[in-house]
Amino acid sequence: MECPSWLLEEICTNFSNMTVLKFKQLCTRAAHLILHDNDDTVLSNTSEKIHTVNHSNLVLIGDWFLLKPAGYDCPLEDLEKEIVQLGLPTEHGKQLRKVYEVYKNELMEKVKNSVHREPHATVLDSSATSVTFESDSQVYDVSMNGNMMSQFKNVTLVVILIVNWFSPHYYDYSQIKTKVYCDKNEVVGRKYIMFPMVSIVLNGGIGNQLFEVFSLLGLAQKLNRTAIFNADDYVLHSNLDLLNNQIPSVANRVISIPIDISETTRYVYSPACCHYQFSFILSCEQTKFLVIDGGYFQSFKYFSSIENSIRHWMKPSEREQISLKRLIKRKDELRWKTCVHVRRGDFLSDGQHAGTDKMFTINAIDHLYTLHSGLVFIFSNDPIWVRKEIAEHLDYKSDVKVMETTKTDAIKDLYFSQVHCDSVLITAPSSTFGWWIGYLSKNQSNVYYRDIQETEDTVKYQMIEEDFFPPSWNKLGMTKNGLIISK
């Protein structure tokens, strides 16, 4: 069982110090969280007070102690032996084994169903002049003379080779050793740091990409290393267009060079999206290339030391500022401007996030309007819905403007925030683009966001809120009768 250094620390300092009962209940909750996206049923039956447990513990246990072993069909006794060897007390290991035994089949099915599979073809019958095969529940008959059949087979072979050659091959970081060593004798020479850049490889949005790039640059400064992209990662470099085209001043901060695996160490972070992790052992690791292999690195704490630089890099050009100022009429220049981010689209169907709620958004805008009346600018990936369901229900429609920005020009919304937004409302709390509108706005004490615990957004189970939302921001909740409250 591959075990990263940070997980060993958690086992020794956290899980090992829990009571056996509490650890068993955590394991059961983690299994339910993975399988059902919630742990409400288990939580109602817990006998020890663990209701306020850090959700990151559930993510760690679920991903590393249950889901990964199930993916490899790990035998019960092997899991128990390995986890005890890693430092977990014997009784804790037995309880983990019991939970794993109960949920193993469901966990294996979860892993199986999470793997994308293209429809395959099954040959049902063949002869010298015909082939009958089935693909995606459809049966096909191909008939031709012997010479044509021979040519067909040759062409098919060539096509298979071409497709295999040109299909994207993801860089395999698992081949890099994971042993991290603290050497107080500093090695002279330039040292580098890199992430696998999951958000770019998977063609994520600009919000996700900014988190990952700025976190890389922030850690590079903290560890006195140079931030790099892996020049050998073909998929990464084929997906850099969004960053290069919209924010070249940021993209140019990270150089691309090939890495030498023999001079590289990989440090594995928790896969949780919104959780700040830093081990001081990285400060004295002297390997030339350091790969931090984790999730999306969505915490402002990674780049808090370079906040001023980020605002400078993201500052719109003078030409862009002139264009932005033209969006505001002269008579409105001194009026308060509230910027609202509404996220719909994929958030409604991806099974993970929760899209903007109509009632909360209307009531929250009214709440902020009573604090500072003025202009309201609404940014959304669904402007038609915003006009019909939000703007039409506000008593001050003449002060409301729905902004329509194409996906390819999304950076302009972030520019607008820096120049005009006096306050910001984030209605979908796990939206990283909404987060950046808030982070880049003019006054950080006037950024408001919805309490994610009130929503059906399952990102809350892997989010440490104090790592994701800056302390100067304001959390808003809504009572059952629709009253907006500060939390």
C-alpha cells in the first residue's frame, strides 16, 4: 500500500489517538459518504459525540483506507496487517477491517462504475467473406469478397495503430519515487517544483486553473524553488491555450522543462480539493525536481505570501481599463456597485456541486441592497435564467444589469471586479470562478458567500472552510422563512 508522508503523520498524530469506537464510527461514516454522498443515517446513530468531526478525516479514511484497497480487491487480512504496520493500533486495524468487510462489495462496484469505458465490439461470427459483430447493443454485418476482406483487415489494423499513436497519453507520475528525505546540508544548484496540473490536464475552467497555478507559484516561493510545467507531459501542454490566451502574464511565470526521473521525488498530498497542507520536511528536501501530487490546491493559504504580486499580474491593461470604465455611465460612477455571481449549467447535473438557489439569491441581493443601494451587476453562465428568475423579481430592476460574457472572455469579468466591484455576493459557494471575482474585488471585507453547509453541494465534505474562504469574508445563511443572516 503506497502511503504518502502526510498520511503517516495523520495516522500517528490523529487516528491513533482516537478511541476505538470513535475510529470505527468515522470509518462507517466515511464509507457512507463515498457510497451515498452523505452520512446522515450513520450520524444519527453515533453513540460518541463526533458530529463536529473535521470532514477531511472522512475524506482521508474513505479514499485511502477503503476505496483504494477496494479498487485493488485487497483481502481483508492484508488490509488489516498493512494498516497496523503503518502505525495504526491493532484494535483500530480490526475495526477498519470490519467496516471494510461490510462495504467491500459496494466499494468495488463504486470503483468499477467510476471508470469510463468506451463501447467495445464483440465478434459474433466470421468467415472468409464476412464479419458479424455487436457494439453498443447494435449488430452489424460486413460482407465482401476475399480480396476486399483482406484489405479491410489490413486497413483496420492501420487505423487501430494510428488511433493508438495519436490518442493522448497521460503522464504517469506514479513511476516517480515517493521517499522524501530531509537533508540539512543544502545542495547548491537550482531546484524545481511542479504539480501534475490536474485542472489544466482535464480542461478545467479558468477559476480552477488560477488556483493551481498560483498555489504552485506560492509554494515555489516558500520552498525557494522554481515553478515549472513538465515539458514531457503532452496532454498538459496541449491544454495550455486557455491560460496562455487569457492570462499570458501569469502563464509566463511558469517555465516548461523536462524532468529527470532519477533526480525527482514525488510528495503525495490528500486528494481533497479545498484543504491546505504543508509539511516542513519539504523545506529541507534537496532533490532537484520535486513533484507535489495532489488535488486542485484550492486554498488561498498556498499563495497568501504572493497576494500583492497576484493582484499586479491580474491587473487589466490601461486599454482594458478604459474599456471597462465605458461600461459605467458618468452619472453612475460614484454609486455603489454590488457584483453577484450566479453559477448554473454543469453545477445542476454533475452530481457533485449545487447550483445557485433562486430564493437565497433574491433575498441575499435584497439584503446587500439595503446595506448599500446602488447598481447590481449579475455575472452568470446562464443569463436567460438570471433575467427570468432573479432580475424580474427585484424591485429595483432599473439598477440591475445582467452581464453576458462569453467563456472565451471570462477574464474580463475578473477585470471588471478589480475596477468596479465594491461588494461581491457568491451564491454558489464551491464555484472557483465566483471565488476569484470575490478575491480580486476592491474591498475584501465586503465579500459575501453562502454557507455551503446549507446546500446539497457535496464539495463541503472535502472542504476545510477556513482554508478556502479568507477570514475577512462574510458568511451568509438563510432561515426557513427566507431571512438572510450573518453566520
